[in-house]
Amino acid sequence: MLTPDEIRVKEFLPSLRGYDADEVRSFLHAIADSMEQRAAVPEPLALPAPDPRDELSSKVTRLSEELELALWVMRRLESTVVRLEERLDRQGGSNSLAS
């Protein structure tokens, strides 16, 4: 692959029915400049430091979701205990599952 400098210094032999040497040289310099611009690596973007409040907010959200799930499970268990106690009462049992 050619480098921009190789393009800039390229020489062509003159001929009777050839191209204008200055125009060719100007075009080659434009190509070389374009290659350099495309090859230039931009500075890496500095990412902002993570905001500790975002991490805390994420943890609070996750804990809230886990708490909601735990409360739902607790209500289901309480409902199951009530139904079992009612079943025992119907069967004439005097023992209670709840303390």
C-alpha cells in the first residue's frame, strides 16, 4: 500500500503528448492529504466517571423489586396457611398451624 509521502514524491517521465506535470503533482498531493486525514486516529473520547448515585439508585431499584417479590411470596404463604387451617377446622381438627 502506498503511503501519502510516496504519492507526494512520485515523479513521472515527461512525454510529448503527456499531462501537465504541475496538475498531476497537485492532484497527487491532494490524494496524499486526503489519505492522511482519513488515517488520522481521533483522540479517544474521555468517558465520564460513573456517578455513584446511579449505582446506588440501581441497587435500591433491585432491592425494591426483591422486596416486592418477598412480600408477594409471604402473602401467598399466609393465604395457604389460612386455607389449611380452614380445611383442618372442617375436618374437626382442633390443632392450629398458626401460632
